[in-house]
Amino acid sequence: MNGRGWSDDDLAALRRLVAAGWTDARIGAALGRARETVQRKRAALRLAPGQPEAMTAAVRRLAARRRAARGLQGGSP
């Protein structure tokens, strides 16, 4: 193994940041690792790549509109 290993804290941070939609490059900068290293570890853990921040924001806006539309449909449960 080259370089330093992944601690439990590093792996938890990787999972959290991928889930938050961070890119491999941004995660690498935050964890002090190369983008390629993050990409390989993410792939080994079978984590989907993070979305660009603009896409993440767009997905959140769409989800909020859908939730609001469901709330406006009315009717009794």
C-alpha cells in the first residue's frame, strides 16, 4: 500500500461528503488527498459520484417544489 491508509474517520467523512454531493476533487482537497485517490476509494466502496453543486441545488429545488405540490393537492388523508 502506498501513502497513508484510510481511517474510520476518513471513511465516514468520505461517505458524508459524497452523500452531500461533493465532487471527488473537493473531497480530496478537504481530506488532503488526491482526486484520483478519492475516486478509487469511492469506487471501491461502490459509492456513486457526487454531483456538481449546481446540480445538487437544482435537485433540491425540484424536490421542494414536488413536496409543495403534494401539500397543495388537498384532500383528506
